[in-house]
Amino acid sequence: MVSSGLQHNHRITKSRTTRKLSNVNQPSRTRASASQGHSDSRLGVIVRLLMENATVLVSGTKLAAEISSNRSEVWRLIQQLRGLGVDVTGHPATGYQLRTMPDLLLPGVVKPLLRGTIFAEHIRHFYKIESTNAEAMQAAAEGDPEGSVFLAEEQTAGRGRGANTWHSQRSTGIYCSVILRPALPPAEILVLSLAVGLAVQAAMEEIDPRLSSALDLKWPNDVLICGKKVCGVLAEMNAEPTRVRYIVVGIGINVNQTAFPAELEPLATSLRLASGSEWSRVELTAALLKSLHREYAALIAQSGAHDSILERFAKNSSWVRGKEVRIEENGVPLAGITEGLDERGFLRVRTTGGIQTVLSGTVRERKQLASAVSIQPA
Ligand code: BTN
């Protein structure tokens, strides 16, 4: 099952050398940041001010001054925030106050938690966007720097691997994409992708160590709890044959969902369902990006990092060795027992015809046991 291109992930595409670096010279679709950024940033300013003054009413005049506008515009934006689920009391005559602290992934809240990482400088937040990966891919093509982060409360067309979509209900999950510009050959991107899974797992364990025994990694980078998916990663790349121009790593985490649409129910779980309690998305996002920074910094700078990632992935995954699996790679089915990772991070599977190396595709357990066991709260 070895194919010519590096395609451990359907979305990772290598551009031909002749392809233009970016869309800079071509008319491009309007970026969400261009069309909604202004509104988004003013909403963010209002929420931040209300959070900083949580115990008092903040006057419409003060808020208006902060966004260089007038009180009726503040009222309009407050109504918009309410529509987005932010619980604000008050009206223009009394001023405004937050009834509950919103767990919103606002740059002003997340940024201070990311000091010392490559992710602290360029954080964009969207209340609603089609896809943070689509936005980040376009931003990367237009030259946005390494470490740029795109966070959304809700995605209307979240992309999954293959032809899948990613269910992205408002403010319950983490929908995050980052731009990386590693000086690595494209062949090394699979290992980076495995490292993302490790980073997600470490962040979850840091916040709730009770989860450690339940968390599992499925090649190449799904994170599972009791066999159900809690996180998916979509890496999209623009590369020449020997050089990566940029890679967008999109991470979707099911955090506080209490239920899923019927078709996802047997396949998906959330951290809240598994742990029995609500999680802070802000805290988890910060832990995730710090953990990703550590893995990435090591991979690009330390000679032993590649092997360490492969070893740790194999150790933390029940799927890498001895699992009876079926895989469909580019429409070609394959069944067998997993036999570890090769030195590039590809999955080895023992089939009736001998060892096959799997470069891409979705790995499924042959005898799928849809276990619904949850971690009991302490
Ligand atoms: C998968 O199918 O397992 C990958 C899912 C990746 C979803 C994330 S959510 C943030 C980012 N934006 C997207 O449109 N997709 C990724």
C-alpha cells in the first residue's frame, strides 16, 4: 500500500514546484477576518471590559468610548453578544454587567497564558466562521507568520479528514488552527502530525490526570476515550517536493458537549461526558498550545525528537501494535493486524499477503466495540 506521494492525510497536498507560492496575485475569496474582523474585535473589546469589571455595571458611555463609537452601537453589539450566548444584563440607561463569566476564547484572555510560545503574538478569534482551517490556509498563502492562531466559537463548515465535516456546535468545542512554517522536508510532516496527537493528549492529561488511563491515540492523530473520538486533527500543507512552505494544523476537540447528533453518538464523546464535569475551554486551549509549542520546538531543533515522537506515540496508542484493523486507503480496502510504525511514522499492517505500509486512510477496528464507559468523577 505504499504510494508515491506523502499522503498520510487526505487533506495534505503537495503543490507542484511550479505552483505559485500564494494567492497573493490572484483574486481571492473574501477572508472572514476581512469581512467580519472589525465587528469581531469590537465584540471582544466589550466582553473583555465587562470581564475586567465583573462586579460593577459598566456604562454604555464608557463602552462606547472604548470602541470609538456611540451608545446605540454599543446596544446593538450587546444584543449581538446575547444572540451569541453571552449572558449580559442591563440596558443603555443602567449600563451593562456580565451575569456569568463567558468561557470565550478571546485573544485578550488566551494571549497572556501563552507567553513564551510561538502562539502568543497573532491570535484571531471568530464568533462564527466557515472553517478556521480554510481561513488559516488563506492567511498563510497571504503571508501570515508562523505561530498565527485562529480560534472560533462556532464553525458552519468545519472540515474533517477525507470528505468528512467536523460538527462544530457553538462554544462547546475547541476549533483551533495554527500556521507553522517548519524548515522540514515534507516527509517529516507525518511525524509532526503524530506529535500533534501527543500534544493534545498531554494537554488533556495535564488538566485532568484521571483521564490518562482512558486516553488513546489512533494513527495518525485521533484522540479517543473508550474507543470514541474526542479530538480530530486536520493538517493541510503547501509544499514543494523538498520544502514545506507552510502547514496549517487544525484541531477540533469535543469539550463540553452533552450529546451529539444521532449519527455521531456511537462514534464521538466529549471531555465533559467522559469526566463528568464541565471543562474550561480557555484553560484547555492554553494547555494545548503550550504543549504543541514544546513538541514543535523539539522537532525542529533536536535531533532525537523524531525518534522520541515515534516511541511515545507507539507507547500511548493501543492501535499501533497488535490491533485487528481494516483500512480503506484511496478506495482500496486492507485488513490485518498492526505491526508498529516504520521509521517515517507510517503504519505497518500484517496482512495475509505480508507486511503492508499504510500511508493514509481511516483506520477502523475490525471488531468495533462501541464501548460507552465513562470516567467517574472523583
Ligand atoms: C478529523 O476528521 O478527524 C479532523 C477534524 C479537524 C477539525 C478541526 S476544527 C478546527 C479546524 N478547522 C476545520 O475546519 N477543521 C479543523
